[in-house]
Amino acid sequence: MFETGEYIVYGKTGICQVMGVTTMDMEGIPKDRLYYILRPDGATEGTIFTPVDNDKMVMRKLLTREEAEELIDEIPEIEVLGIENEKLREETYKECIRGCQCRELLRMIKTIRYRKRDRLARGKKATATDEKYLKTAEDNLYAELSILLDVPRNRMEDYIRDRIKEREK
């Protein structure tokens, strides 16, 4: 179980703080079933109630600071997604987002950026699908890394780029 005050990743919602654990007094819901009370990161109001034993939604602890730094250091070696069938591209992106795993989000970001660069070099525009999923992946990844590394979200891309350049020296 997660502890009150702890930050976790909660599915597509992203980073949430565990505000507590409670039971629900509602018809049709077992009185002894436990629920997390979650507050999405940055929200001052609004809460999410989700079963502690929810197996339909990814709920995981944040990486540690050390794991986040190691992950950033490994970015040059992280392979892009092998999407052979263009018709499955969006489904592959959706799976990465649903999985809520930082390494997979990084793979997706690299894949889309390489693809965008290649398309621009051939005189084509980036696709709306690529742009949409790139933004989602970056938002999710940067939100977690921002908390762990104490770097503002809007500076995370620069932080990552600078760290990689520094390590390459």
C-alpha cells in the first residue's frame, strides 16, 4: 500500500498525491473495501477515489532520484520503438501511455522525434497523431522527473539535453 503524503503515478491522470485511505459508504459497494484518496499533482481541489486493489489502472511509486538520473544518462542507448506496421503506430503509442513506464515513454519520445526529423528532411510535416502523443508522453515523463529532480517542468527538456551533453564530454 502507498502511504499518505506519497506521490504516485496513477494511469493517464499522471502524478497524484495520496491524501489518505478510506472506505465508501455507498449502496452496492462493500463496506470493508479500501480506497485511496488521490489528489492530482498541481490541483488544489478535486479528488479521485480508487480501490486500493485496483488492477485496471496502473498505480506505481515514482522512480527514485537515482533511478531518474540513471534513466536520463541511458537515453543515448535507449532504442526507438520498432513499429513496422504504420496502421499499428497509434495503438503502440497508446500502449506506451497506458503503461506509465518512464523508459517506454522515453522510447516513444525518441521514436517520434526521429520520425519528425526524418519527415521534415523529406519535406513533409509531422503528423497530428505524432504531435499529440509526443506532447502526452513528454507531459507525463517530465511531470515525474520534475518532482524527482526538483527541476521545473518547463525546464526539463533543457535539463535532460544539458545532462546528456555533459556526460558525452
